[in-house]
Amino acid sequence: MDILNNIVLILQRYWGLFLEGIGVTLLLSAIAVGCGVIIGSLLALMRLSKVGILRGIATLYVNIIRGTPVVLQLLIMYFIVMLSYRGPATVVAILTFGLNSGAYVSEMVRGGILAVDKGQTEAGRSLGLSSASTMVLIVLPQMFKIVLPSLLNEFITLLKETAVVGYIGLRDLTKAGDQVRGVTFSPYMPLLVVAAIYLLIVSLLTYVFNRIERKVRASDLR
């Protein structure tokens, strides 16, 4: 009971700080996923290309990003790549997580494209469509439905991964909890509050995303 009372007390006193942190976390995640979808789609098309150099560049990029920790990528971007940058750190974080997400999304998109029946492509070409038009008008819409669950899960994964942006001075949800911990001198209670908020956000997003997936599947059966 004392733990619950302490949590309520912390939320009452520092709700504004936590709310600001939630906003930063959601904003970073949403924009980064959007960038990741664009980057990932381009990378997927490069990996499926018949041009060897494009396949090589995309494969190397994906292997490097997937083979290194995201927190290390963030620090490299902030302290090395964009050392002379004087703008807000939010841009660095969005760029880092967008590039990171793109590597993972590219594999989802590539797998989704390969999962579309080849007969669909042949049908488009038989109707006189070019390769590009067939890809855009026939293959990609079907691919999107296939990979939608994975893309939604990528958003949830990215939301949790952004917890490291405190390393470059951004006050996200985790950093807000750490600041409250420093003010209250409570070694664990603010962290429990942050964990509870993350759990609540992820649970709500999971519920919403499951409903979206069910509606998409239901539309396919009509």
C-alpha cells in the first residue's frame, strides 16, 4: 500500500515532467518509424535489384546497422558524424533511429514483396504495365498488408529503444524518471513509475494495433 501511495504522490508532483517525456518518446518513435519505412522500402528494392552494386550497398548497410547496438549508433551520430551540428538533439535522435529502423524494415518489406504471388506480377505485365508500375500498383499494396503486423510491432520496439536518448541530453520518458529520481533521492520508485507508464503505453498500442490487424484481415475476406 505504501508503494502505491508513493507512486501516486510522485505522479501528482511531477506529472508535467512525465507528460513531457511521454510526448518526446512518442514523437521520436512516430517520426523515426515513418523515416524507417521510407528508407527500408528503398533498401528492399535495392536488395531485390538486378544491379549488383545496389544489392551490395544495401546488404552492407543492413549488416552494419543490425550488427551494432543502437545506443552506439546514437553516440557515433551525435559525437562524430554530426559533431559540427548545432541544432536540436531531437534531429540527431530521429535521424539515428530512422536509419536504424530502416535496416529492419527493409527485411520486412523484402520478405513481403517476395511473399506476393509471382502470378500477380506476370498479370500486371501482361496488361501492358511496366515493371515499375506493376510494383507500385499491384505488388506494393499487397506487400503492405502482409507486413503491416511487423511494421506495427516495429513501432512498439522503437518506442522502447528510444529510452537511450538521454545519452545525448534529450528528456524522454526514461530521462524524466531519472531526473525525478535525482530530485526525490528515491532509488527505485520513479523508475517503477516509468516502467508502469511504458507498460501502459505498450499495452494500449498493442490493443489498438490488434484491432487494426483484425480489420485488415476482415477486409481481405470480403
